[in-house]
Amino acid sequence: MKIIVDAMGGDNAPDVTVRGAALAAKEYGEDILLVGQPEAITAVLRAHGLENTEHLTIMPASDIVDMHDDPATVLRRKPDSSMAVAFKLLKAGEGDALVSAGNTGALLTGATLYGGRIKGIRRAALAPVLPCEGGEVMLCDAGANTECTAEMLLQFAFLASLYAEKNNGLKSPRVGLVNNGTEDTKGDPLRREAYALLKAAGDAGRLNFVGNVEGSQVPLGACDVAVCDGFMGNVLLKTVEGTAKFMAHEIKKVFTASAGTKIGYLLCKKGMDDFREMFNQDKVGGAPFLGIAKPVIKAHGSSNEIAVMNAVRRAIAYTKSGMIDAVKENIQYMTVE
Amino acid sequence: MKIIVDAMGGDNAPDVTVRGAALAAKEYGEDILLVGQPEAITAVLRAHGLENTEHLTIMPASDIVDMHDDPATVLRRKPDSSMAVAFKLLKAGEGDALVSAGNTGALLTGATLYGGRIKGIRRAALAPVLPCEGGEVMLCDAGANTECTAEMLLQFAFLASLYAEKNNGLKSPRVGLVNNGTEDTKGDPLRREAYALLKAAGDAGRLNFVGNVEGSQVPLGACDVAVCDGFMGNVLLKTVEGTAKFMAHEIKKVFTASAGTKIGYLLCKKGMDDFREMFNQDKVGGAPFLGIAKPVIKAHGSSNEIAVMNAVRRAIAYTKSGMIDAVKENIQYMTVE
């Protein structure tokens, strides 16, 4: 297996992408193609004594996509950028999956243009996982599609459910529709239409649809897959992140208030470290673009080397999972006449 | 001043509503009209030795609105319910403001029918406040209107801004538009249209519009007023609540893990109590319906007596604030031709 890593994408590239790729090559033993400026990549490898890392190959690309580039056009305008070259390698079959911490919009465009949507899938979705009570929940879509149809929400449900099943080993993942109440008449016309489609799929035994879920139920673990349009998903995801950060700040104030509270902190340190680890996005590594015919993983822009390594792990697992074939086999249940 | 309290509305009515009203009557010295079943109200007063509470008058109403009643029709179908009678008292000028912990949808219908919208206002909005880094943020709309126009979002911005100014003493409250990115081109057509209206109001010096805000920025204190449609507002509000609850559960696990962590907790108890207090919705009391010509306060369904007392405090402050007159004076800036 070969995993393509965009060495130049992300806030801390190429430093963390190169180190993360080297870590992954050592840890997982799969081939990694590092796409980017050879001098820059080599400099990082040398600085960290990683020149002789096995399974690591540099693929030259002279240009860089940055966060200010227009997502829709940049891959055409910058054909020699690391991201464009990475996608061309993916399309040519030179690699099995692609990992990038770069411009999300450009990645979505590239995934669609070069990876290609699975036949019958209307739009690709971005599906990160969030920690929640009792485990984790996959949010789909979390930002790829600002405006959605009910059929798209049905497809997001199937895509994330099949991913959770094939990648995370969940048996019949619980699928919830994010809504402003649990009753089946709740929501705007889009939600009511999507509810009917999801309910029918649930009744037919094709999805484990648990009904509408409120915003509060997502972090409290009411479902394994939370389905929403990308606008809502973006706001929901970031609201969880912001609330967690706000609370973490306040707890830090409590622990640093006095000599006594500092001792209190030391007594609870192990548990607080585990608690922090639960919200550590680095271990998650990245989020898949679902609905694309080849695995594409978006790592967080602010990824460190551990996050990049974990994104590669996720790409390897995704490639092996058979999830994309499962989507193809079930595509007739995901389309609305 | 007379505050009308729906004694039969809410999960724990009439017990907590009656006790909360009695507390408020003692604490604030304003007249309170307790609307509901006289025997039930009297029983609670007697059980708590509150029969002789000054400023407390019982107004009989034989029926009850419950959470299963259809919000749109219940006040007509149950004209003798405590909520319907309370609204008729408000309309007749027998009281200055109304507080209820009952069915939110029925309250919105009643507020619109009996309180009446301020001339020029398209729809009433529900505007709760949330704790955030550095203070609190008012969310408007948080659930009254599932589908909105850009003009409605503009009105929500003015309503919440004027409320924050007149009630909370904020000088030119910072108004943000909840969106999926901070750039001015972000969002769906509704958000882009609303952005243009808010930007124009900001440029004219009528609102302190700080631009688009992401979900993460709301709990992190980027604005004093967060404007959104009621569907998004409902999900955002509940996501904050659910995340806070999830994190509180996890922190509790940390503190109760061992004898050592329990000592750690005792050392930090004061700070942790303050921290919990920050997320205590009881002290907030309730959320105003904005855009209505008379003050109507929705207390949380699960309110305890302290929450009811604080909802009455909020109703008194709202009545005195002059906010409704300020809306009338500024109505020409809130309408789109």
C-alpha cells in the first residue's frame, strides 16, 4: 500500500508533515510518498536525523497551495503545487490514499475532480469524529456542503454509517438527524423530508435510524453518526470545540488559583491528563471526505507530527476497510427518484 | 408594577412557581399575580408557611396547558388555562409583564396574539443568555423561528442589541452573525444577505456589527449578541449545554476516582463551585421574547424556585428598562423595503 502525503499543506508544514510521515513510515511499515519541495523536505529530514527512514519517498512538486488561494480554481492555477501533484498521483494509481492538512476547500475540489465521486453519490461530505459521552460520534456533513437536499442528507447517513461500521468496527451504528426537537414533525422542510427518507431506510432495516437528535444529545452520546447539512455541521463542530476550550480555561483558573488548588491539581493530575487527552484532536488525526471513490483524509490545519502520523494511520485503515465497495453495493438505497 | 406569573406552567409547577413567586414578592417588593388553580396554589403556600406573603395575589384559572398541547391552538382550546388567563390579564393591562415556565410554543403564540408584536417587527424571537469567556452572550433567535428572512435576522440583531444595552447596561453591544467562517462571503444566501444588511447598519453607526462569528467564537466571547435563525440557535444553545454537561460528568469522574483525587477536589472546591455556578441556568432565570410590545419571559421548563424568582427579577428589569420604547424609536432602521 502507498499513502500519499501532501508535505506542504497545513500551518506548520513542511516541518510537522515530514516528521509525521516519517513517524508513520516507521510505525506502520507502509510506503509513503511525500509530495513537495525536495530541498524543504530534505532539510526537515536532515534536521531530525530521518534521512534514511525506510518506506519514505520524496515526490517533487515546486509550488504550494495556501489558505488564501481560491479553493475552486487553485489546483488548475497551480498545477505544480504539492496538493495538485498529490491528487494526480492518486488519480494515476501511484498511491492508494491521500492525506493533507492543507486548504479544506481546495482538498474537497481535488477529491471530487481527481478522486471522483462514487457513482450515484451527489456530493462528498467531510466527516470528523468528536468525543462524546461513552465514545465518539461522527458528524456528517461538517462543512463540505453549505446547502443540502434531503437526498444528500440520506447519503451522508449511509456514508458515515458504513464508515463507522467498516472502520470503527461498530455494529449497526446509531444514526441521528440533528434537529430542533426529537418529535418526528420537528424542523424545517429539509429536515422533515430527510426524516421521512431516513425513517423509511430505518424501517427497511438498511440503517439504524434512531430519529431526530437535539444539539445537546450529540455530545451526550445519543448516536454514533449525527447527520446534518454542512452549514449546521460546521457550527455544531466549532461550538463543541469552543465550549470545551472555554471550560478548559475556566478549570485551569480554578487549579492555578492558590497554592492549595495547585496541590489539588497534582492529586488529580492523572485523571485531568486523561480528560484532556479525550479532547485531544491530534490522536484523531483527521477526517475523511466520504463519497469519494478513493480515500482522502483532511488533517487539521494546525496538526502536529502526531496528528499527521494518526491521519496516515486513518488513511491506511480506510484503504483496507472495504468501505468504498460497501457504498457501491448499497448505492441503490441512497438515491431518491 | 405588577408581574403576572403562570403558576401552572413548567415541569415542577405549581410547587416551584408558587415558591419562586413568593420569594420574588419578598425580595423585590413588586406585586405578583399568581395565575392558576387556587387550591393547588394555596396548598403550596400553606405547606411552606407562605400564606401571608405580601404583594402576592391569586388569580383563578381552572385549566392547565401541558407540553403535549398543540402550541398554535391550545390557548383558544383552553381559554381557562393559567397561560391563557395570564395573557388576557397582560392584554387588559392588569399586569405589566408575564413570566411562564410552560410550553414554549404556546407562550410564543400567546405573546404574539395577546402581547402583540411591536409595529414593524415581523416575528418575535427568543433570546436566552449563555455564559461565555469574559461574561455572557445573548443568542437571538434561539428557537422561535425555524425559518427566517434576512430582514428578520436584522431585526433580531437590533432587538437583542437594544435589550443588552437597556437591560444589561452594555454600551454598544458587539453583534456577531453566526456563520461557517469569518470572511464576508461565507454562508448560505440567507447569511450573505443578512451580512449585507448588518454591515450597512454597522457602517451607519446604528449597530456595533463585528462581522461573522464561528461557532467556536460564541462561547469564547467574541460578541455580546449572536444572531442566527431559530433552527441554528436552538441547536447551538443545546450543543453548548450538552458539551458543558458532558465535560462536567467527565470532571466529576476525575474527582471521584480515588481517595487522593477526593482530597484534590476538596482543595479546589471553592473554585469548582464558582465554576459550576457560571453554568447554573437558575441564576439566569429565563429568556425574553423580543419584539413583543409587552415583556414576556420564558423560564426554563425545569426551573426551580430560584430560577422562577430570577425570571421575575428579569421581568421587572425588562419592564423598567425602556427597551420596548427604544425599539419603537428605531423601527425605521429595522425594515427592508
